Amino acid sequence: MSNGNSYNHHHQFPMSIPISCSSHSIQSQSRMNTLNANRDLLSPGNDVIVTRTVSPSFYSHGMPARDNVFRKDDHVRILGNTTDPAWYRARNANQEEGLVHADCVVRINGQAYDNGIVRMRASGCDVAPGAASTTSSTSSHHSTAANHQPWFHSMISRENTEKLLRGKPDGTFLVRESTNFPGDFTLCMSFHGKVEHYRIEQTSGGQLTCDKEEYFSNLTQLVSHYKRDADGLCHRLVTPIICETATFSSNGSSSFGSSSTVDLEDRTSVFRHAGLVISSNDIDVGDTIGHGEFGDVRLGTYKNRKVALKVSKRHGNGMLDSLLDEAKFMVGLSHPNLVTLVGVVLDDVNVYMITEYMANGNLIDLLRSRGRHALERRQLMMFAMDICQGMCYLESKQIVHRDLAARNVLLDDDLVAKVSDFGLAKKANSQSHDSASGKFPIKWTAPEALRHSQFTTKSDVWSFGILLWEIFSFGRVPYPRIPIQDVVRYIEKGYRMEAPEGCPPEIFKVMNETWALSAQDRPSFGQVLQRLTTIRNTV
Ligand SMILES: Nc1ncnc2c1ncn2[C@@H]1O[C@H](COP(=O)(O)OP(=O)(O)OP(=O)(O)O)[C@@H](O)[C@H]1O
């Protein structure tokens, strides 16, 4: 049925039944509703959903960085508090323990905790839809959010829907607002010459569901899900009936139709010219294999080869730009130590970035899980040299990565390390004023880049030194005892990290060279590679 790997995908679900041929309630007891609403959200034993990833590297409230935080959309059970009142111990379905931040959880049934201690922020945080709001406001929130989607027909009547859909190929669909159940929606699909209408119910917390088993934060997620897999519906969603009056609600600047399409055409022409546009029919989407800032990363298959997929809504927010920017950077890059872009898929709802699949996941997870006991020094040296070779290539192309860190290095079947995550990459010498936005991982970023936006290959060299430290400390968070807001000040006063336990002195020497305060005093990647090659032969 479903192919994700989050909690609610672990069991088989009953089929959804079209409302045109059944009563409206689907009798299945969902685990989602088993929480005792009277207990405090963060009391031990409570199940919660994490609403935002609090990345340790971006953490800036004076607390030590956390390296075992749960991520957005994780379902976890609260185990207890910590000495820090903002953080709670929790455990996920795989019995992994970690921390959740009190500001970033919501009840599994969607209601925010509101006892004066923990309060979902009204904005600036991914509050789960419906948290601390009423059904009618979440309903309008969902309609507004869906307004720009071509398949959303708002208040179209059932009769007109049937006129539009009857006789269309199986899987042709649209979504409308429910007339019988104000606040709910109806998913309508043609199938075998008839039209099926599925009620999309909205929970008190604003989650949407067709079957009380799969829950979605918004209609776009729901539609994407049923486009991938019928999952109990009579057919997978295939082609939308386009709503001529759909509008962009985010900035009001354009109506749905030619201008937005042309804009996307423009922005994706680079992929077309490079022969990198792939038909969605050629891709099979599988399990979730990772979580990024923008959303899930999925495993897929393309031409019998495993690939990874990052997805962004086509008519949407800045995420699409970020995804396209990242993918653009990867066009034309080809090196055994850089993750390769396989192509992009543009369907009518989503844009997917397809990259080669890296079976051993990211380096930081490997260092922390297998760590000291399983990874020999020689292997650590191999990681360092692989990454350095990838960076030499970027150096030769005058590309500055700006987010080099162990979390952004992926490992293939043979543990070959490849640099990934070009989301922040820039051509050297391009003007950039975005350091002020605070997007950059402070503990990995060179001081001149943080202070004056001077991102160069030499600032990447600084980050490489921090990455070396991560490798030889088996995945510790850098500057373990220094609050994040003090790091730059410490560095400018001459403070540098100590050598990780057991780190060869020659490697520590390289680290210190990469951490020269003045960028021009740092070695180039080519020089670092030479040093590492010499050291490798001696360790
Ligand atoms: N090509 C891939 N093969 C295998 N796993 C992958 C691949 N790409 C990403 N992942 C997994 O998904 C996770 C998140 O991906 P990625 O880091 O690219 O997302 P992101 O949105 O750029 O996240 P962030 O900004 O937090 O680093 C990775 O840490 C990794 O575990």
C-alpha cells in the first residue's frame, strides 16, 4: 500500500470506500486518536509529531548544539525531561532515542499544547496545520493553500463535477469543497466511465484524511500521495481537470496558466538543454530514506537503477527555487566524488530532483553509529581524501560549496564518499549578501564568511578542516563546549579546537592550517590533497 516508512505506514490499511457507494464513516480505529487529550503533551508516554527540524548547526539560542534531535514529521514517544527545560527525551518507532524541542511538537491528533509553558508559535515555525486553530480556519487555510493548484475547483457543484469527469480516462480527477460537510473536501475521480467521490475529512487538528489511516498536512500532500499509489482508492490519481480560475495565492502576482508555466519552462530550460528532463512514467517512487530541510528524500528506480528523489511542489514557495538552484548547480558537474544529478522530473504537481542513490547514507550517521569500533583509521583517511578530491574538482570549476560538513557527504555501496547538497553553492566571485539571513552553519563556516559574506574556496577549506575534525572525532559536534553565538568571537581571539582523541598529529596539523584566520594563509584543496596523500602512506 503505502511506501513511506513513517509510523503510520507500518501496517496494512483498510481500503477507502468512495462515499458515493458507502456510508461516510469508515470503521477503523486509528492509532492517531488514542492519545488521552487530557494529559500534558510532554508527559512521559505521550506520542507527538515533531513539527520542525531544529538543526544543531543553526541553533542559536545560546544552548549547546544537539546532535541527536528528531526531525520534522517524526512520530515519537516522550520519555522524560532533561536538565534543559526546552528539550525532552523521546523515542521513535525504531527504538532510537533522541531529543525533541518543546516548541516543535504537536499532539498526534494535531492539537497544540497550551498550558503557558509550551505554545506553538504563530509564525516562523512549522506549526502543524490546525494547531491552536478552529476547523473553519484550518479549512480556509487548506483552501487558500490549494487555490493555486490546477486540480482545486473550490465550490464546484457535484453535478458540474460529474459533467467534467464522466467518460474521462480512469484516474482523471479534481478536488472540490464539500457541500454536504462544510469544512471538508471531496476528491472526485473518473473510473470505468463513472465518477467516484471520496470525502476528505478534516480532523479537529486540521489534518486531512480519506480513510482515517493516512493523514496529510495539506491537500497537495494528499494528492501527491494518491498520485503515487491508489492506496485503497479505486485508481491512482493520474490527470487533473484543470481549474481555469485557479490563482496564485502566495503573492497574487499571477494567475494559473501560461505565465507561471512559461516561468517554470524558463527556469528549467537548462535541464532540457542538458537532456536531463525525465518523464514521471519512467520513475518508480519508493520508501522515504531521509529527511531534509525541504522535506523527505525518497528512494526510487529509474531504468532499473536505484536513485534518490527530492521533491518540491511545482506551484509553490521558495522550496522550488531552492531545489532548482541546487539541481542547476549539479548540471555539468561530473566527478566520482560528487553526487551525480541523474535528472529532474516535472509533473503537473511536483518537481523532483533525481540523484544517484548512495546506499550507505550520510557520513555523519555512519561515523556516529559504527564509529570508533568499526571504522579504521585507513578508512577515515579514505573518506578525507575522497572528499578532498571532490573539493579539488569544485575548486577547479571555481564553485564554492558553502555548506561542506559531514552531514552533506554521502557514501555509496563501496563507502566511496561523495560531496552532496549544493543548495547553498555559488560560483566564486558572485556577489552574495545572504550571510545576514543566518542560513549558514556557524560552526562550519569561516569567520570572514560569517562576518563579511566572503565566501571563497578558502572558506570551503576552513569547513573542510572542521569536517576532518568531525571524521576523526567520529561525528562529534564541533566546539563541544562553546555556545554557538560565542564561536566566532573565540576563533577571532585565537581559540582552536583540540585534536580529537586518537587523531594522528599530522592530520591535526592540516586542520590547524585550514583554520588560519586569514583566508590567504590557508592551503588550497590541491595542497591539502597532497598532504593527505603523504600522510595516508604513513598511517
Ligand atoms: N542520493 C542520496 N542517496 C541516499 N540517501 C540520500 C541521498 N540524498 C539524500 N539522502 C538522505 O536524505 C538526507 C537529507 O538529504 P539532504 O541532506 O540532501 O537534504 P537537505 O534538504 O539538503 O537537508 P539539509 O539541508 O538538512 O542537509 C541525507 O542526510 C541522506 O540521509
